[in-house]
Amino acid sequence: MNEGQKPPAHLRPATKKWFKSVTSDFDLDGHHVRLLTLAAEAWDQAQTAREVLDSGGQTFTDRFGQPKERPEVGILQNARISFARLIRELALDGDSAPDTPRMARTADYGRRR
């Protein structure tokens, strides 16, 4: 176990606690710790965006008086997707990681025949 694994200093206190619990509960290789770090950073980024949206709403009025979506909406969405993908890759929920890598998207990806 990696009980001595210290979380990055820039993480929020609750995220540091989660990071420590994961590294003590799972035997992670070095590359897994890096994925866990990225997941923790994505979580913190999502929380920061959520706080901005909670206080300021999802839109703002631009200088022309038109409503615009706050950039934090996209930041929150991207951070959530990143977190979910990183956690899936780590397979922390007991499911094994995919045996083979996912197929790359090609020009004909998703086309009907």
C-alpha cells in the first residue's frame, strides 16, 4: 500500500483527504497515482466552477445587454467529464480496467451504413 503517499499541496482539504484514503486503500503504481492526481485536480476545478455558478448564476449580461453563458459552465462540464473518465481508468469501484484500449475515432466513426 502507498500509505506514505502525500497529496499535492494545491488540492483542497477535502480532496486531500480523499486522495489519502484512496492511496491507503488501493495499491497504486506510479502512473495510477498520476491519474489519481489528475482526477483530484479535475474534482477541485469542478468545485471551484460550481461555487462561481452558485454565487453568480449560469449567465451574465454582456456590454451589449445580451445574456451570455459564464465560462464556468464549460469548465464545470469538462472537469466532470475528465473526473469520470479518470476514475473509470483507475477502476476504483472494483471493476477491472478495460482489457483493450478504446478504439480511436476515425473519419467514419458513427456513420450509418
